[in-house]
Amino acid sequence: MPEQGDTRLIQGRYRLLDLIGRGGMGEVWRARDESLGRRVAVKCLKPMGPQHDASFTRVLRERFRREARVAAALQHRGVTVVHDFGESDGVLYLVMELLEGRNLSQLLEDNKAHPLPVPDIVDITEQVAHALAYTHDQGIVHRDLKPANIMRLKDGTVKICDFGIARLGADIGFTSRLTGTGIAMGTPHYMSPEQIGGQQVDHRSDLYSLGCVLYEIATGAPPFDLDDAWAVLVGHRDTAPEPPRTHRAELPEFFERLVLDLLAKSPDERPGDARDLVRRVTEGRGVSLPAPGIPAQPHPATLRTAQPGAKEPRLPSWTRGMTTGHKASGASAALRTTPPDASAGLTGEWIPRGDTRGEPVVREPERPTPSPELLAVLAGRHNAGLSLGRLGRWEEAGEVHRAVAAEREHALGPDHPDTLASRYEVGFTLSRTGRAADALREYTRVAEGRERALGADHPETLAARQEVAYVLGQLGRHFEAHQVYLAVLASRERNPRLGPDHPDTLRCRHNLAFNLSRLGRLEDSFRMAREVAAARARVLGPEHPDTLVTRYEVAYALGQLGRWNEALQTYREVAEARRTALGADHPDTLAARYEVGISLGRLGRSAEALTLYRDLVEDRTRVHGSDHPETLRARHGLGVNLGRMGRWEEALDEARDVCAIRERVLGPEHPDTLVSRREVAVGLGWLGRWSDALIEYRRVAAARERVLGADHPDALASRNDEAHCLEQLGRGAEAVELYRRVAALRQQRGTR
């Protein structure tokens, strides 16, 4: 991410000036659009570097692309305008209108949590209702409406911001969950009962959230202002809100009835749509306000409480242990709710393990027994950190886990399993955010603590040591990673509770096979991957995703060994199995089909590869869009095979088109953009246009040297391309000098 005061350009157009906000997935900068000479806001998401696995990157890019397209399609006075979006140097960005004003959280904060003036409240209600009527007509539900997402500008205009978690209703059928995660969206103080229950939601859920927002700006507190998250959720589900005028008598009666209607437990009992709100506010403006102190008639909603003795409906499992989230207080981001399988319950009574070597155990001083309430709060916060990680908000997750780890260490001791569980998650977030060296220190600390407390061969100790090996690989220390993997594997295999066929043991062997290929031991990597694939097929089933991942690794090793016929067959089998198990449009299925095309090309079967890539481009465009990186990768493969068939004019046109889109979407120095630019140079050379080719080869070489360093293999390969081009132009002396320089750099690199 850019540093404060950085004035670098994004895509040669947007100059970042100063940081104006930081949220869960990135930062917002005040910027200048150099092309149009206007001030804008640029939202930069956290970088997607090589530390992220391909699956995570695909999900994040797709979520961003969907968010940007949905937001850019909205054109209304009451909705933030999105001008542009793209990717630059691995950072996804969204260009929006620059808003000068304060959000409702900040207005309440400025007012020392006192409610806003009545005329302002009525005006805000009417403007937000107009904006929601428009967005709901477009089939879009916000799903996280709260004071921090509603901005009041200096001229009085009110705008709804951050449709980052909005989804087209037709896309997911107005369900309350993110596709594939099962995590309900929203902030507890502003969530509708159906959203809390994980049921279907539609535009009426936004209306409920608006009711919570209006209640808060009118009274100074949300309708269920409780510190315990469980009580907040139960309040939304079962408890009737107190009428706003019991807190503030000068509120108009029509406004109170409107808010209570919005807060109805059943969606069917709320106003039908936002246009009805506009009508009611317009009519209500003409009604005189009641005198202060006159009690309002009870609203029917206040009588709808749970009947004594009635069976209490259960809240979903993901709500247990969740944090309360943030009420209106500045622009802080709210913690999300916990997914069903992210529980991190207390370990119960913990007794330090004795030393098996007969040496005395040094016990730390006795600590006061922490209260169950404190332990429950810490467990809930731990789970909230896990939820943040599942949403890809790794920096926030890391902050939560570090804080919980410190408090658990103080309350329970440094080697208590709960303390070490939090430190393990700290290591995981560090690994995910590219801080492999810091992750290594954290995982090492956890492994040592678990070995002291649980024993060297305990599964949790082995899990921490396996992560140590993984981050060693991230750091390029593959030999050390190899040694750790071997030791962990030996412990897993001799443990009677695990054994050689346990899924965790097989995962370790898969990682070891992967690491062997990075050590250049391709035959060993192939043999181990094949054994793991067979074992996983036997234990998990031949179409289990883990089995197919390992078979994919087998195919990769076969290709590295030059055994392309076998690689082709294996990739085809993986693609077909994934199609059956996951569906034809699943990203993993499409990825396997791409590798089938690579294998066909390597075997000289370019006509077949060309047909495959044309179909793949069509499918990728339909599923992900024409500018998606994976769509462009398939188009690149198509162009390469056009060239292999001697159709160089077509190949050059395809390479130029892909290069231009990649430069716009990914950035001019992204590795994929440079690969396309090199393909442009190749096409120019085959067409005899060597002077033009030389310009492109030099651009690629210069960019790779800037990004990777002059002695990086890719940069050296580009300089070799340049030297070859000089030869073709009859400039032999320059070519020889460049070849010598490349050879010297290679030798220098090899001696380090």
C-alpha cells in the first residue's frame, strides 16, 4: 500500500495525495485525476502479492470486480458515484467521487453521542429513502446499512456509501450469506431478524437496518444498546423496541410510527418499499409536532414480545461467541460474525505436562483464576478474528488475534493451549499478509510452547511445526523446509492416532512433494505426489478436492520432466473429475482445462489447443468477464498457438489486444503484462519487423530489471531476447557485448 505522503501515480492517471480513511480491506486516498483535472477518492485494497494462494486471489479479484461493476452502475444523487476501477502493481483500486462531509457516526460523535436535531433527522430519512428506493429498483440490497455508511455532505446532501458487500439480487437470490462462506453479512446493532437467523433477505432487511439507524440518530443509541452480542441478537429477534418518544418526547409522532414499522420483526409487517417511506415523510412534514412530555400511544410493535413459556427459537451456531460489533462511533469497521466451523471454544481445565525425561518441571507462579466471563469474551473475540480472516481482512484479523493473545497470556500463561491457539492465528495472518519472516518467528514460538506443554509428537505441536516448514518455503529456504517436513512426517506416521493415511499426514506429504520440486528433485517430487494421490483417493475418494489437487501436482511434475503425454492425460482426468464434482464453471475445473491446453501446445498439437482455448475464453468471459486475469490468460494461450501455427498476423493482433487490457487492468509492469508484451515482440520478429521488436524487448527487459533486479532469471532472459534481436538487425558487436554482460550476471548470481 502507498505510504502517507506518497504522490505516486496509479495507472499513470490518479495521483495519490493524502490518506483520508482506512478500513477492513484497504485504504481511501484523496487523489487527483490528472487526465480530467478533478479531485477524486481512490479506494486501494490490500495488495495481492505472491503470499496469497491462487484460490484466495481469484476470490478477492472476483469479489472486487463484482463490487466495482455493481457500484459503477448506480447513478443517483443519494449514492456515491464510482468513476473507474482496475489493478495497479498488484493493488486493486476503485475511483469514486470525493465527498466532503461527515458520516452519521461522526456526526453523533461530534455531538457527543447526543441525538441530531429533529429537522436534520427528517431530512436524512427522506433522502436515504429516495436512495434506497432507487437501489432496490436495481435489484441491489446493501446488507450492511449503518451510520458509518451514510454520509452528509457540507451542502446537506445525504449519500449512501460502500456497496462493497452489496450483491445483485438475481445473482444470489437475495440470500443473506456470501456465496460459499455461510457468513451472514451485517453489523449486530443494525441487523434484521432474518439476517441474524441466516434466512432469505430482500430489500426489507435494508429497511429494518434503516430503522435501527434512524432510532440511533433520533435517540442517541441504537434500539438494543447492549454490550453483550448475544443479548443484542436476541433483542432484534424477540424483544420489542422502546418507542423513540419515550427517550425524546419532541420527536414527531409520524416519525416514531415510521421507525417502529421499520423495526417490525416480520418483513411482511414492514413498509412494502422505500417509496412508501418517502410518501410518509412527505405527508408527515405537514403535521405539527406534539408538545414535549405528551406520551405517545403504544405502537402495535411494542406489544409483540415472546409469550411466557413459549419455546425459544434457536439462533444459528455462527452467532455464538461473536463480538458485539461497533455502534456508531467514528468510521471504525465492524467485526463480522463467526462462520459455523470457526469455533475456538475454551479448552477447559489445563494441567501443564510433566517432563518425560524425568527432569523437574519448572512451574510458573500461580495465577488468579480468570473469570468465566473473561474467558468467554476472549473466546468470542478469537472467533471474530477467525471470521475476519475468512473474509480476507487479514490485517484486522491479525490485530484482533494479537490483542487476544496478549490478554490470554496475562490471564492464562504463555504456554496455555488457548494462548498458543491465538499465537498460531497471529502467525497465519502474518503469512497471509506477506510477512513470512515474522510468521516464522511466531510459529516457532508456538511450536516450542506446544512441545513444552503438550509434547513433541502432539498433533497440535506437529501442526505448528508444519507451518514453520511452509513459511520457510515462502522465504525460499527450501532445504530447511525439507528437513522440518521430514521430521513432522516421521512423527505423524509413528503416531498411532495419526498414521500414514491420516488426512493431516497426507497433507504433510503433499507439501513435501511440492517442496521437492522447488529443490529441483523432480523425480522424487513426482513419485511422492503419485503416492499421496493414490492414498488420498483411497482414504478420501478419487473425486475429493484434496485428491484432485495432488493429482494436479502429479501432472505438473510430469510436465517438468518432459513427459507431456502423461501430463496431458492426467490434466484431462483432473478436469473431468472436477467438472463432475465441482461443476463445469468452477474455477478449479477451468484451471485444469487451461493446463490441458498447455500440454497440447507442448506436444505440437496446436490446432487442438487453439480449439480448446477458444472454448475456454468463451467460458471464462461468461463466468468471470472479459477483463478477468484468467480470461486474459486463456486469450494469451490462444495467441501463442496461433503463432505456433504460423498465423502471425492474427497472433500479433491477439497479443497486442491482451497486452493493452492487461496493462489497464493489472498495470504496465505486472508479470502477465510483460509476458504479453514479449509475445508482441515475438510476433513482430516473425513478421520481420525487427526494429519494432527491439523496442518491445527492451521495454520488457527494463521493466523486469526495475521490478525483479538485473540478475533475476527473467530479466536475463529478456536481455538475451534483446541480444538476439540485435543479431537479426546486423548489430553483432552490440549483441556480443550484451551476451557477455548476461553471462557475467548469471555467473555472479551462481556464486552467491
